[in-house]
Amino acid sequence: VLYKEELGTGTPTPVTPEMERVKRNQEQISSVLYKEGLGAGTATPVTPEMERVRRNQEHISSVLYKEGLGVGTPVPVTPEMERVKRNQENFSSVLYKEELGTGTPTPVTPEIERVKRNQENFSSVLYKEELGTGTPTPVTPEIERVKRNQENFSSVLYREELGTGTPIPVTPELERVKRNQEHLSSVL
């Protein structure tokens, strides 16, 4: 609303051939003006290929695809067709539980018990239930080193207590690398 306030007077610029060219292009691109001044078209003969495409378009149409549907040829119901039909009924999200018969119980084997225990461990709710006591490990120099490295990797702490850097001279090799980095930059 406020962008035109205190606009002031502008400086007129001469109309250059480039400005006229851009103006003509804008008129041609315009969604309103693109049909103005449309001359008479050149008629092309209807070729067999054009007729074939037109027939295909009519077949593809969602309205016309059933018009003029002739009498079909019945095919015998084969065992394969019955199998596919049963599978389609099983895939149905509505019918997959209809007429559910009694299941065949399977014995609980050690393998099934192992899988069941693993599933309970994978559960996001139950994985901390019945958590036993841990075995304490001594703090070794290796553990202290890993802990320090983890603190360095932290996205919060990596700049805390940042020491002073050692300046290095700018060599031609460094300048070359810097120029290459600028060329590779996705921002620049």
C-alpha cells in the first residue's frame, strides 16, 4: 500500500529499439492478446495417421470409452482365473476378514519364543522396562579420549574455548584453491 507514497517525478528515458522489441515480445506472450491479429490458417489434408490419432483420443476419453462397445466373446473360466479372482478378494481392504475360518495352532518352538522376545526388545514402549543393573567399567584413558572427541563433535560446544589460530602466509596454491572453492560454491 505504501510503496507508491512519496514517489516523486521520474526521469523520462528515450524509447530505444530494444525497448520496442521487448514491448512487442510482451504483447505476444500476453495471455489476453495472443489471439489478436490471428490470420487465416492453412488447411492440412486429413491423413490416415491423423484419423488413427483421433480414434485413439476418442477411445482414451473417459466419457466415450464405452460408447459403441460391441458384443464380447465369452472365455471359459480357467483354474488360473479363479485363483486370481480369489487373490483379488484377499487383497480387498473390505473383504479380507470375511469368512475367516479357524486357524491351525502351531506349537511354540524355541525359535518363536526368541522372535517374540526380540519383538518386545524392538518395541519403543517396552525397551526400558525391566532394565537390570549395569556393570560399571573403569574410566580408561581411551574412554576419556572418546568422551573429549564427542564433546568436540557436539554442534553446541564445538566453538567454546576456541584458542587462537596460527596465521599462515597466503601462497599462490592457497589462492588457487580459494578461487576453485568460489567456483564450486552453490551460493555464488
